[in-house]
Amino acid sequence: RLFTQAAEQGWAQAQYNLGMCYLTGNGTAHDEVKAARLFRKAAKQGFTAAQFALGRCFAVGAGVVQDEEEAVKLYRQAAGQGLAYAQ
């Protein structure tokens, strides 16, 4: 509930965390589409972990149409901001 409220208010960390909950089904129903939407919102704010997570969604087609070029673009954004495991 707190993640949802914070995510609705535009807090990128909460959007990412709630997206992970939806992606894994942890504490909520498993919903890859909702996860990808939340990752996208956080990624647009420059949240590196969300950029990487959204890239992974595109890489495997989780909640979005599979698009390896988009995945690489997002991985590069995250890497460019210093996210070590995206490099």
C-alpha cells in the first residue's frame, strides 16, 4: 500500500519497488504488464535500476513486446549512469 501511494506520487524508487512486486508476484498478483509500466515511469526519471529492469523486460518480452534493440538501449542508459551490472 505504501509503495502504491508513493509510486502514484511519482517517486521513482517506489515505482521500481512496486514494479518488482508485480514482476515477482511478491505481495500482489503477478502482472508483467503493470511491472513494465512502472519500470518505464521510473526509468524516464533516470532511475538506473528501473532502466535495467525495463531493459530486461524488453529482452525477454515480459509485459512488453520483445525488442532486443530497446533492451540494449536501456542497458546502455543504465550503464552510462554507472550501474555496474549493466556494463
